[in-house]
Amino acid sequence: MQDPAWTSVIPPLLAIVLAIATRQVILSLSIGIWTGAWLLGAGNPLAAVPQAIEAVIHVFSDAGDTRVLVFTLVIGGLIATIEKMGGVRGFIHLLQDRSWVTGPARAQWLAFGVGVVVFIESNITLLIAGAVSRPLFDRFKISREKLAYIIDATSAPICVLIPFNAWGAVIVSLLSSSGVSQPIDVFLGAILLNFYALAAVLVCAIVIWKDLDFGPMRSAQKRTRDGELLWPNATPMVDPSLMAAEQERRLPGDSAGLMLWPISALVVSMPLGLYITGEGDLTAGSGSTSVLWAVLIALAVAWLLVLVRRQANLEMLMQLFLKGAGGLLPVAIILLFSLALGDIANDLGTGVYVAQVAQESIPNILLLPILFLLSAVIAFSIGSSWGTFAIMIPLAMQLVGALDFNASVFLAAVLSGSVFGDHASPISDTTVVASMAAATDHIDHVRTQLPYALVSAALATIAFFIAGFVLL
């Protein structure tokens, strides 16, 4: 590693600025990689191009990084199989056919409960919770904006707290590639320190419990009680006629088991894999190996159920798998490029230089709030919590290594900020899907949700100030 200089911050900083300005995360990361290769090689910019390409290829020399990239594609195939073969519809019908909801409070708790229980992937959480709860919210005259808020507040904030899903696998991989020796321990330690995610879920529960409506949400609730589902000029994200048809659609092969059994296999297999790879010690196990095993087992269970039910043959399943894997290919590429940028930043000594500057000019008590807010700004601007993870986790872990601080609380600050920015951003995919799942106007959802998100963010900022005082 070269002696760290101010130029070492240029590649990640350039990637961040370009991602915010252009919202093109992959292109921004690639320019950051090229710039880093140029600085490392001290040659001309054209000579840095093949070095940048080699930096990306070098990522595959690490077995753990390669396993997570493969996992990302496999989870896409698993999600596509569960959705296409009727697992999601079957689960929706199972919940709708039970006479559990007898009033507006129970309708809201049902949406909240589904968001907490279905944690395999944030967008699936949103679609299931929205499809199950939307007719009940309309029946009991609860605004669709409130439905969108509830399911949005229990999708990403819940997923980021669970180590046994796609989010956990990505986070553990980024930690491992950043040189963290016990990534599972660091992630588990960050769960109770992930103040925004915890605050978002807690605030949502209090809002339901106390029936709290403030800001634009109060107006939306009054409008709905007066018999108007949407504002006069609102444009719902889903055509109401298509939405009604989807609610009535039932196919012979629909079965909740096609969703519940693979997810159960995934959840059980993950700790089992950690136990096996850690030779009896869960915390010493390989996270990347365990999560790849788990998702492959879940996929095998889903395929077995489909074949036993004669819903599809192997050729159809393989085509469906490839289509689902292709859906997550952009995510895999973002991860690949971020890992390469992290390697280059490590060679340049970016973390060491930033740590030196921080130690000299920033009080320790401010480090966590600044990291939280910086991650939030990036995620809000690019509309992606995963993209922000990829940029900020390697940088935060280099900072931890140089300053010898608690890695879990630094990780928690990045995760919290990323989820807050994603939660509040109008261009975030989860925000868009929440509007679609609730069949409400997208801008109305953003406007009504923002006050609640800001309350949670204020609580998280205060908590990180206190954590900085106590832990650093």
C-alpha cells in the first residue's frame, strides 16, 4: 500500500459525487475504479484502462466475493420461481380467507405483521402486504397513503435487520471484502445499533397503536373517511380495473406452501451452514458459503414442489430461473464494481488517510452522526440503499481499522443512513413499489411518509450522538 495522501480519497469521492449527480451507480463506480487505477499506476489515463479491468476481474480471485455474486443471481431465480408458480398468490389468498380482520386497527396490524414476517426480500414484502391489506383498508376507510407508509416502514427497515436473507448476505460480503475478520459478528452486533431501522419500525407501531395522523397524512385520512380513495388529480400507480382483476384471480396451482416451504428452508439452512463451516461455532462460519448453500437449498425445495405438483417441467423452470437471475443482474454488477473499488481504495490507503483527517479535525462524538447523514444523502440522491452500502461500507470499515473503533456501530450508522435515504427518496425502487402495492399516487405517498421518516431519522441522529459519546 502506498503512503496515504489526499489523492487517495479521489476515487470513492468521485464515485459518490457522480452517482448523486447522474444516478448511474454502475457508471460512477467504473469511473472511480479507473481513477484509482490511474493513481496507483502513476501512468497516463489510457494505460489505466486495462488496469481498471484487471481490478474488476481480480474480484473473482476471492472465493467469498464470488459466492455472493452467484448468490445474488440465484436469489433472483428463487424469487421468480415463487412468484410465477403461485406461491405469492397462494399466501395472499391464505391470509385473505382467514377472518382475522374485523376493524380498521386489525387491518393496519395485518399490514404491519406481514411486513415483519415476510423478510426474504423488500419488494416481495411490499407486494404481498399491499395485496393482502389494500381491500381491507378500502373497506374500513383507511387511506391508501397510510397503507403505503406502513408497508414501506416494515420492508427495508426489517430486511436490513435480518442476517438470513439477501440483505444480510450482501452486507456480510461487503464486510468480508473490506478485511473484517468476523463479518457475522460485526453484523449481529450492528442489529441493536441500527437506530433508524429500529426507530422506523417502532414509530410505525406507535402510529398504528395510537392512531396518530399528522401532516399530510391527516388530510389523506379525512379525505378517505369522507368517501374519496384518492385526491381528485391523483394518479394511482396501478390501474384499478387491473388491481381488482388480480385480487379475484386464482389459479389451481396457487399454494402458500410454495412460498412458505422454500423460505423456511432458507431460514433453517443459513445457521446450519454457519454451524458446519464454523465446525460447531456459528460465529466462525463462512457467511458467503452459508448463504449460498441456503438459497440453493431453498431453490431446490421450490423446484421439487413444482415438479411434484406437475406445474412445470425442468425446461420451464430453468427458463424462469434465468429470467429471475437476469432481473438481479444490475445488482450483481453494482456489487462487483463496488468490491473492485474497495480493493483499490484499500491499496491507496483511503481509509487510513480519512481516519487521520477525522482524528485531527472531527470530534469522535460527531463521527457516527456524520456517517449516518452522509449515507442518507447518498441513498436519497441515488435511490438505492444497496448502492450506498457498496460505496460506504468499505470506506467505513477502513476508517474503523485505522482508528481501532467499534466496527458494529460504524456499520450500523451506514446501514441506518442508507435505509433512511432510500425510505425518503422519491426515486427509490422500494418507495415506488410501495406506491404501486398500495395503488396510490406516488408523490402523495412520498409527501405523507416523509414526516414519519424524519421523526425516525431525528431519533436515530440523537441515538448516534449518544453512541458516539459512549462507545468511541
